[in-house]
Amino acid sequence: ELKLTKEIETVRNEIKETELKLTKEIETVRNEIKETELKLTKEIETVRNEIKETELKLTKEIETVRNEIKETELKLTNVIKETELKLTKEIETVRKDLTIEIYNSKVSTIRWVVTLFIAQTITILGVIAGLLKLFM
């Protein structure tokens, strides 16, 4: 009976030791899990912050590009307006020049026709005068 009691006591002590060891191991694992959880939480927060920073940078870049597009659009609009004005002035100048050319051509044609008419009239008068001399 004593032997069995001693053995039971020994087994109980061994169980207590094992229980203590297991408790320590469980605590260690729990602590490791907590540490890992904390590290992951910090990493997640860091990544979130990086994402926010990147988002802000991209938003600023997008705004900058939008402004550049607006400026370019304005410049192009001004260039188009200036070009339209230049072309309109050129067209007006060409119209004036053509009008003058047409006028000069008309005047020249009229002079040529009048001269031809006078020459024909003189010729006809000469023929009539010649005929009158023949008949008289």
C-alpha cells in the first residue's frame, strides 16, 4: 500500500510537472501569437498608411495633369483663334486683290472693246466714205 501510495504520489508529481510544463508552453505560444498579432497589426497599419500616401500622391498628380490639360486646351484655343484671325485677314486681302484684279480686267476689257468699236466704226465710216466717192 505504501508502495502504491508512493507511486501515486510520484505520478501526481509527474502530472503536476507535465501540467506546469504544458502551461508554460501554452503561455509561450500565446505570447508568440500576441507578438505576431501585434506585428501584423503594425504592418497592416503601415501598409494602410502607405496606401493613403500613395493615393494622395496620385490624386495630386492627377490634379496636376488635369491642370496641364486645361492649360494646353486654353493655349490651343488661343492658337486656333489667332490662326483663324490670320486666315480671315489673308482671305480678305486675297478677296480685295482679286476684286481689284477683276476690276482692272473689266476696265482693260472695256477699253479694248471700246477701242475695237472705235476702230470698227472708223473702218465702217471709211468704207461708207469710199462707197460715197464711188457713187458720186
